[in-house]
Amino acid sequence: MKLFLLLIIALFSGQILFAQSAEGGLAEEFTKLEDYLRSQKLTPEEKKKIFETNVINSLKVTLGRKVRESKKELKALKFQDIQTERPVGTNNLYVKYKNYYISYSYTADPESYLISPFEEKVLEKPNGADLNAAHSEEKTTTPPK
């Protein structure tokens, strides 16, 4: 019985090793291509194009889910109408489009990779909202007794 189990394990291991060696060519090519793409230096124009594509795609997905008439809203979507701010050294991005304020978090640099955000937070500014009033606190004093 032990010999039988040992024979089955040996055959199974041999099949796995054979399958891995047969895949070695494609797996090796994949690894080489991945290394090449990671070490490739992007020009500032390429980085700008990748960044703009990521912002536009992210906004299309976000507003497509959040806005009732999204086709009408997204039809006029242009990068020139969008304000962006990216804190230095992070993969976070703050976007303002019309009255929408959106915070995106990416797993990698959105200027170097075509990527979708893994987290988003959408705020819609009501018409006539005074953002400065939200930060001012009125101190109330109690009259002396």
C-alpha cells in the first residue's frame, strides 16, 4: 500500500514538473516583458496623457453611477474643465468637476500606469453653499452668575 501511494505521488509530481517546464517559455517571456515595462522611462508628455486618461476614466465610472442623467453630464466631460490636486508622495487625487468633489485613492502612480482607483469618495456641493461658514465655530459664552 505504501509503495502504491509513493508511486501515485511520484507520478503526480512528475506531471506537475512537466507542465511547469512546458510553460517555462511563456512564463519567462511574461516576466521579461514585465521587467521591461517597469524599467521603461516615460516622457513628461506620456505621463500627462496617462494621468489625463486615468482622471477621465475614473470620473466617467464615478459619475455614471452617481448621477441620474449621466450621459448628458458625461457628454461634455473634458480634462480642461476638471481641477485636480495630488498631494506630493501619495497616490491620492482630489478632483473637482462642476459641483462634484471627489477623492480617489490608487494602488500605484496614476501618472505611470493606466489604473482604476480602489477607493473613492464623492461629495456634491449644494447650490449656494458657503464652505467658509462650515469651518467657523461660534463660541458661546455663558453669562456670569
